[in-house]
Amino acid sequence: MQLLQTIFLRLITTAVTLFGVAVIVFVVIRIVPGNPIAMMLPPGATEADIARLSALYGLDKSIPEQFAIWSGGVLRGDFGTSITTRQPVLGLVLGRLPATLELAIMALVMAVLIGGVMALTGTRLRGTRSEGAIDVANGMALSIPDFLWGLVLILAFGVLLPVFHISGRITPSLQLPFSTNFYLFESLVRLRFDLWADIVSHMFLPALALAIPLSAVIGQLLKQSLKETMHLDYVTLSRTKGYGENHVILHEALPNAILPTLTLIGVQFTFLIGGTVIIERLFSYEGLGNLAIDAVINRDLPLIQGIVILFAAIFTVVNLVVDLLYATLNPRLRHA
Amino acid sequence: MSYLSIRDLELRLKGGGRLLRRVSLEVARGEVHGLVGESGAGKSMIGKAVLGTLPRSVEIVSGQILLDGTDVLAMHPAARRRLIGATCALIPQDPLTALNPAHRVGPQITDRLVDILRWPRAKAEARARELLAEVQIAEPERVMRSYPHELSGGMRQRILIASAFAAEPKLIVADEPTTALDVTVQKQILKLIKAMQERHGTALLFVTHDLGVVSKICQRLSVLYAGMVVEDTDVRTFFRAPRHPYSRALLAATPKYTDPTHSLTPVPEAVIATVRAEVAEADRRAGA
Ligand SMILES: Nc1ncnc2c1ncn2[C@@H]1O[C@H](COP(=O)(O)OP(=O)(O)OP(=O)(O)O)[C@@H](O)[C@H]1O
Ligand SMILES: [Mg+2]
């Protein structure tokens, strides 16, 4: 019951948030300079041509009027038509979404694995020089932003030691039997491991670039919480029962120490999705981020709106999922 | 022969001063041995040294800790851990922090039996139900399925006591097991520990500030000052005729044994000076 109530409340706040985001974006992209219509037309087009096309896209109306028309469409599931490609915005965005989701989730999994292993090893080796080394590595990972890691990785594993692909999502010459755009997932389901390997080889470096700074944040916080937990009475009691260090860390300390990290991952995951915009550009990866940058360059107003709303929706869903996970993992909240 | 025997145990803070000064004490099978002394005297350190849970900042300089004649300090750490898990147990001070909030109560009683002693799970669970009934917990089944935060402090201490007796240990270390509880619950818990200890014939090393408690449940006691045992004797002798001036002062400071209407008499300066001189003398001899 509690849970349903929570979800219901969150859905309402989500709707309000999305509305606010829509208004802000709508207004901002219309008051910044740059006319999308002028950019579409060949040089030499007359004022009359521009006015005619503007009217076609409804851009001659006042901003509140435009917003009313647009939001009316959104409520019917119509996000408008992209000015540059002349395709429905919803179709374009949903077509690119799987690529970005797969990249973000792969990056998240990598970050959790790397950060988790760092934190656990650091805790196991606390007080030794190896712990210091892990802290230094963490600090380095943290002080360099994801797109610079992207450049470093491109140089290291794409150019100097070319073991991974550094451009695109899949080798273009391959025949694709896919019926969805979730290539990574679908290649697994279809047991096409050849394609899967090719896709992973394309995703690995961009995902790693996104994962490195996040893994450092996760590693630091988790290790900190673990070390604090290791002093608690129930951990000591468990030692007197005959348990060794590994059991004590994994079974007694970790389930409690992981809670703050989980919240952090929720917050950071939204940053990570934001980070895909530049990383996708860097690796010419055909996801939402790349689409967003093209849309901004071309002043493709309907497309920008659609993408921003979708990003905002993803952020809120992620936060909701994290909150629910947190409630399941923390027995104190579950029964409260 | 005594079950636990500590011989000349010397602990030091890494890169710092002495924490225990050649502490020796013996606890016979089935005997309750009190450890008293002011805060910081090193009572808990003795318990931690026995159970192998000393903080990393503390090092064992010398001495022996014999369990049934085996020097555990000379054992391989993993083997020592298993031996202690199988033969000793701890009743901790604060029941609110000694149960893991992430796990249900049942597994926290049965874990040692299943993982360390390799009992079948069903047998361990039956044993846990039996023990919970023994510590007077109604509805053992429900309690085992509960999380710690759903239970009161007194309940949790009963659970910890049940857990300590689960593997029929030969020795239990109880470190001020009632100080964190309500005064009304303290007496019940103390009685319970004593009853369980007698029924199971367990040796008990009982850390406390309270000489009143010592007189009720201990057969012997050691008085500690600054990590040094100043008196080690049986309880009757102690309360009739304490030998050391510090012991006498402690006794005088315990209201029950003088005049209950009297306020506490602090340990006199002169006595502190005497015992400090003894500590300094011991340090000088250890240094020489
Ligand atoms: N984790 C630790 N690291 C370093 N020194 C410690 C640590 N814990 C305690 N000490 C020091 O060791 C000495 C003995 O502490 P111990 O906990 O054994 O005292 P105690 O007799 O149990 O006192 P109390 O009655 O307050 O529990 C004290 O001087 C204390 O400052
Ligand atoms: Mg203590």
C-alpha cells in the first residue's frame, strides 16, 4: 500500500517536473538567436519563402500559442515533426534511444564493477601500501572528466594499440538481422555472438570513458562506508564467531555500507546519461546524444524539445527506480 | 586446571604506551571471573585479546593466552579464529549495535552453527528455537523472522545471550552486558546470564564497573589499574578483607557496601599515588 502511494506521488511530481522542463526549454530555444527555417533553405531564399515555411511549421505564432499547440500534440502522443529530417520526432528519438540506453547501462555496469572491486580490495587491504595505491588511482580517475578519458582511450586502444573500434556502433558492412534497435541485447537473444562481439568492441571504449570517473566516485564512497562499518559491534561479534575477513566484509559490512552508495549511483547515473552526449559525439556513436547535438546545430526546435523531454523523463524514472531499490534493500525503510 | 589462563600478557599501542602490564589471570571451567577497574583500565582489552578482536592499532608484545592448555597466540590466525568460534563467545555491551540491521535475527543465531561448526540448517534452527525459549522469548519463530530494529533492547540482549550459548561454548566473555540497558531490565538480564551460565557450566569472564554485580555473580575477581592487575582473589576474601589499598578504596566507593545513604567517596589521592608508584615501578622493571 505504502509502495503504491509512493509511486503515485512520484508520478504526480514527475508530471509537474516534466511540464516545467518543457516550458523552460520551449521558451529558451525560441529566444536564443538562430532561425531554423533560414538554415534549411538554400542561400538566396527570399523573406517571403522564409515566412511561408515558418507558417508551415507554426513558427509565426506567439510562443504561448506555439506551446499550446505543441503540448496538445504531446498529449495525443505527437511530438511534432523534425524540421531538418521531416520525420516524426517521436520515431527519431525512440529509434536512437536504445543505442544510448545500452551504452549508459554498459557504462554503469562497468562503473559498479570497477568501483566495487576497488572498494572491496581497498577495504581488504586497508592500512597497507596497496590501499594507498588504490586511493591514488581513484583520485586520478576522478580528476579527469569522461570526455578526456575518451580521448586518452582513443589514443591508447584505438590508435597506439588498436584492439577496439573507436567509431560507430557496429561495423557498417555487417548484415543485421535485428528487429529492434537494442543491438547488444538482441544479438545475445539471437545467439549471434559474432555480432555481439563486434558491438561490444565498438561500445567498450565509450562505455569505459563514461565509467571511469563514476567508478572512482563509487569506489571512494563505498570504501569509506565499508571502513566505517568495519568498526561496528556486529562486525566484531561476527569475528568472534570464527568468520574471516572476507566473510565479514562481504556478508556483514557490505549489505549495510552499500546503502549510501546506491543513492549516489542514482544521482550519478543521470550525470552519466548527460555525459553520453559528448562521448557519443567523440566516438561517432549513433545515439540520442549525437542526435541532440545535430538538432541543436540545425536549430531543429521540435527535435530538441522531444529529446530534452525524453532525457528528463529518463532521469526521473531512474531516480524512482533507485528509491524503490533502496527501500527493498533497507529493511528499516521497508517496514517503516 | 583452569580453562582460560592468561600469562604475563603485555599489550602496547603501536608506537605508543603500554596498555596491559604483564596481566595474568586464570578462569576455571564453569567459574565466573570478574574484571573490575576504572574506565580505561584495560578491562575490555583483556576480553578482546582472548577473543582475537584487538584493534589494529594494538600489538601483543609478549605473553600467552591458553585455552584448555593451547596457546592461541601461537596458532595460525585462521585456525585460532575457528577454535575461538567453536569454543568461546561474546556477550557484547550494547545490544542495539551488536545485531546486524541488514539480516534477520534467526540467521544471526544459527550462522556460527551452520558455517563454522557445519551443522545441518534444520538442526541449527531447532537449536535456535530451543535457546530463544530458554532465554524466555515468547514466539521464537516470529522473533527469528524479525529484523533487529523491530525488537526492544532487552529482547535483543536476550537474543545475543541465546546466540552466545548456541555452540555450548566453554568460555564466554561478557563486556558490561547490562550497562546499555534500562535499569529495570538490567537485573533480569543479569539473572538470566547467571542462570544460563550455571545451567550450561560455562566459564564466564565478566567485565564490569559494578562491585555489587561482582558480589552477586562472581567467584573470583581481578582488580585492574592502568593495565596492571593490582589484586586477584576470590570474591569472599575480597569483600571481607581486600588486600590492596586501591581495592579498599574501590570498595569504599561502592555505596552498597558501606552506607547506602552516603554519597560516593572518591578514591583518595594518597591511594592513587600509591598505585601510580607501583605502575611506575613495574614500568621501570620492564624497561630494565
Ligand atoms: N581502538 C583503540 N585504539 C587505541 N587505543 C585504544 C582503543 N580502544 C581503547 N584504547 C585505549 O586502551 C586503554 C584500555 O581501554 P579499554 O577499552 O580496555 O578500557 P576499559 O577498562 O574497558 O574501560 P571502560 O570501562 O571505559 O570500557 C584505554 O586507555 C583506551 O584509551
Ligand atoms: Mg570497556
